[in-house]
Amino acid sequence: MLPLMPVTMMDIAKDLKVSVVTVSKVLRNQGRISDATRKRVLSHAKKLNYQMNWVARSLVTRRTYTIGLLLPEFAHPFFAEIARAVANSVRPHGYHVVIASFEEDPDLEASEVDSLLARQVDGLIIASAQASRHVEMFKRVAARKIPYVLIDRPISGLRACFVGADNRAIGRMATAHLIARGCRCIAHLRGPQVGIAAERLEGYRGALRNAGLRYDSRYVVDAGHTDATGYEGMRKLLHLKPLPDGVFCYNDPVAISAMRAIREAGLQLPRDIAVVGAGNVHYNDALSVPLTSVDQGTCKIGTLAAELLLARVSSDRGLRPKRILIPPKLVERESTRR
Amino acid sequence: MLPLMPVTMMDIAKDLKVSVVTVSKVLRNQGRISDATRKRVLSHAKKLNYQMNWVARSLVTRRTYTIGLLLPEFAHPFFAEIARAVANSVRPHGYHVVIASFEEDPDLEASEVDSLLARQVDGLIIASAQASRHVEMFKRVAARKIPYVLIDRPISGLRACFVGADNRAIGRMATAHLIARGCRCIAHLRGPQVGIAAERLEGYRGALRNAGLRYDSRYVVDAGHTDATGYEGMRKLLHLKPLPDGVFCYNDPVAISAMRAIREAGLQLPRDIAVVGAGNVHYNDALSVPLTSVDQGTCKIGTLAAELLLARVSSDRGLRPKRILIPPKLVERESTRR
DNA sequence: TCTTCAAGGGTTAACGATTAATCAAATGCA
DNA sequence: TGCATTTGATTAATCGTTAACCCTTGAAGA
């Protein structure tokens, strides 16, 4: 017969005619308790199927063993992967993850941060939309002494922990790879974001410069970040006079639709045009022409962010902000093999 | 100057020389409070940047406004989409979501359920691995009067709420569509799971029967659920004497790798063999031959599960279990257009 | 014999809110 | 004026655990 109300320490204590504190001590393995009572308590707790009430414990210890994970959206494979990595990294330490997404809405982001703080999370991991007023918001978080780690999108003007991809390196690596495969006229389908896309573009320009190739702005086209706009972007590139022989695409979805545009134009892939994406999504292998892509170490971002955060959570003295850039890794497939 | 310790109702009360209860009442908009004090409290709360301590409130109200979402893994786009739908559905009601994944490990699943209960979640949404001992586990949950909703994978022998795809209908619809497109020898790349895959197979057989076509077990091959095994499965089918002219694939990743195998065999798609997948993942449009797929209404599963759960959470009388099957929808693309 | 100390517990008071019961002052009505 | 009623706020109890201290008892050492 299981009771309707959850079993409390009080119930165990009453049955065993000991004090609640004794039960608490046994369950925490703390304080001096004889082996006899320890065993009695333990066995009776198991018998009653006792489950700690974490709400009550948290109230007095001021630790919820909960961290907040705030993402722009988590249907996106990139963020889903991060969520997974974070959850798996903190679980062994007894932490749980409260997720929240703000659907790219900065106001919602701010309000969710407050909600998570109200729920007394021990720490926060945030992939923030970079609105200027957010600096204030983060200062509020810091004032409450709640450690937080930014991921993916850094925020300028904020001395905070950050873990993200090395976007310059990604651009450099992708472009250098095309050059190494013999491309001499390399286009770039860039993304819309200010920060990340700009850095990848910089990497692209850097690689061109290093190879002594000329940068021509006509070969850089904004591709949005949806499949449709990537397709359109590629079609624009196909109108250019010296046809590009290589394209570095801001991300994999764009690269995939770019490849479609290339094929439809009657061109051979990768012979006529080689394509590199970024993100290394898991279905790249299954494409008709498997896509070479720069892996941005998504899983590592989640794992490192979690570890960084837990370190701050358990240390009571404020460690100084740490910035980690994950070095990218090129995964070569058919789309550049020539 | 923001204080280091979080502001409590006590702080507000002291400053204003009123009782904590008065503050509490104002903040909850409950009880009789004069307009004058109400305004004083409200403005001072805002000035001190007061944030409700939900842990303390939860302890006394026995409501955490938190639900647990337990998934096999959430990097998978299907589950990621569900997580998103759930979180977005419960947010307007003031709920947050604690996610946990058990990485397809039944033991971990059971222990996570207990952890979530210990954290006093108000309800649970679970896509369970169907181990037999889990029936006991769910009885424990029910004994604690915590409402829960199963999704995606029903558990036999359990009178519980369930929301999932109508797998029989999926199989029937996909197969019927191939028949309507003129296929007469239809193969099936089936999945490994007992429940879901078996139902889709049943639907497949049902559609054949309805059309007066013969069922031949040689044309049903297990495809695992990874891309690699799907590829192998299709190659087996290509060895059969009357070559199949249509394939219903258990899910989209399998379908994609099957298409690759077909192309590599020098066959035309969809002229020689038409392919239908299931799941309707978002990149289907970007493939070289866009994939016809049966949409299983993933988003709806999450939304309905959330609504169902919240209804049980707020009603104190035990509503009786409800089972919802989402009717599938066929999304036709090139892979069957002939 | 007296002190000291450790072992094995128990007591009391938080933690930050809510709920129920209570109370004083102001108001209504005859 | 006098009594009942409403209004507005207070006090006490509680939620389930933990932190900090205090109290026995028995044995060892002086």
C-alpha cells in the first residue's frame, strides 16, 4: 500500500522513534550516527519508498542543483545537440536542466532569464540574441551572483564566460581547403547575422589573402539562413562572368540548396564547382553528393559550457571569465573531392 | 546598488512597515488590500527589483509549475521538435520544463523518473522505452498522484494518457499512395522497434490487401534506424527477382539512404522505383530528388501532450485516461511523382 | 574521584513564502 | 448612541529539510 501523500522524513522518524534530524543525517551520510540506527533508517526509508523533497532541501541549502538553459529555439539541430550535451554533462553531478527557448524574441529572452532566476537556478547557459539592452540584464544576473556562460553568440561589452565556435577559423579553413583542392575563384554565400557571419566572412577573406587571391565583393552574396534563400543566392552567383569554381557556404542547409542550384544549371559537382558547408549536420553523408563541411564541435560546445558553469557554481569565489573557442575540424566528402 | 542577497518579501515589508503577508497578498492580487498600500508595495517591489522565490512558494503551495519531459534522446529532430512544442505550449501557463534524456537506457529512464518526482514536478511527459518493469514504475508515479502523459511509444498494460502518431494509418497511407502512383510491387524497409515499426508494417499489409495485392515477406527488410543499415537494406531489395517498383521506408533517413542505393544501382528515381518516407524532416525539400513523406504531426504531438497534461495537473479529480492518435498527412514530392 | 572527551543523539531555529485565524478600526443601520 | 458588519492588516502555523548547538552517557586518563 503506497500512501497518497509523499513520504517525508517525519514519517520515517515517527515509525522509528528517532528525530527527523537523525534521519536527515543518515540520508546525507553526515554527522555521527551509530551503525545500528543508520541501518534501521536506511532500510525503513527503502521500505516506505522515501524520495527526498528537493524543494524543501533547496530552500534551506540555497542550492537547487538545477541549471537553466536558454536557447533561441531548440528544434534547430545545432541547439538540440547542445542541449543534449549539456544535459548529459551535468547529470553525473546531480544537476537537472530547465530548458527555455525564446524563439528569437529578445523581450521573451529577458523575461525568461528573470523567470529562471526566480526559480533559483544555480547557473545559466545562454545563447543570447545580442540586443544592446541585454548587457543590463546580464549585470542583474551577475549582481545576484548567479554564474552564467554564454554560448555560440558572444556579447560585446560584457566580461563573461563564453564558449563557441571559432568562426574566423571556420571561414579560413573552409576557404583554404577549396584553394588546396585547386579552386581559384571562390565565392561565399554568407549568413545574415552580424557577429558570426561577419567572422566567417573575415576568415574567408583572410584565406584568400594568404593564398594571394583577390577578394571581389561580387562573389559574396547574402544567403539568409533558410534553404530557399540559399538557392536564390547560388543562382545569383551562377550569373557572374568568370564562374566561381568553389563556394564556401555559411552553413549546411544553404550548401545543400546551393548544390541543387548548381546541378539544375547543368554543372558537374564537384568538377565544375566544389562546395563546402559548415556545421557538419548528420545527414550530410546521405546526400546524393555527400557534402564536405567544417565541423564546429557542437557537442564540445555544450560539454565545455556545462563544465565551465559547474566549476563556477561550486566554487564560491568568483573565478574570472574564461573564453573558449572550439577549433573547427574539416570533414571532407565528395563535394570537394577532385 | 543591487544587494548581494536576493530581495525577499521580508525586505519589502520591513521598509514599508507592513507585514510580510500584506506584501504577499499584494503580489498575488489576493485578499483585501487598500489601494494606497497596494501601490506602495508594488512600487517598492519594483524599485528593489524583487523576484519571487519559487522554491519557497512551491514548498507551501505544493505546486512547482514545472513539468518533466523525459525523452530517449533529444538530438533526434523528432524529439527536438516535440520538446520545442511542449515548452512553447506550457510557457503561457507559467510552467517551465525540466528535460532529461535517458539515451535509450531503461535503467537510466527509471532513475530519471524518480529524480524528477523528487524535484516535485507537477506532471510528466515521457517517451518511454517499453521495458516490462516500467509498468511498476508508472504505477509508482500514479500512486503519488502525479499526472503523466506517454508520447510516441505506448506501453501495453497501462491505462494511461497517450499521444502519438497513428502508425497504422501512416503505413496504410504511404503504401496506398504508392499504389495510386501505379506501383504494383511494393517493398517495405521496416524499423527495428517492436511497437511502432510493427504497426507501420501492419498498415502496409492492410493497404496491399485493400488493393488486392499479394503480401510477400521477402519484400520486407529490416533497415535498422541508422542511415548505413538503410542503405544495406535497399541493396538487398535490389537483388530480388521482380524488382520492386515502390518502397515504403520506415523513416526519412532510411529513405534517403535507400534513394542513394537506388541511384548507385543505375536506376531512375522515381521512374523505376518510387520512394516514400515517414516523418517529413525539414530537409526533405533540399534533396536532389525531394522525398515524398508522411508527416506524423510531430509538433501536434507535443502540443496536445502538453495540453492534456496541464488539464490533469489543474483538475484535482482524476480525469480518465485519454488516447490521442494524430492522423498523418501525406506530403508529395518528386520521389513519387510519375 | 574528578575531569575530559568522544560518540550518538536530540533541540531549536531558520529558509521564504502561503493559509487560516484573528483583530482593530471604520462604517452601516436602526 | 449602540451593535453588527465590513475593511484592512496582523499574528500564528505550516511546508519538509538542514545548520548550529546542546545534552547525555560511558570510558579513558590523571
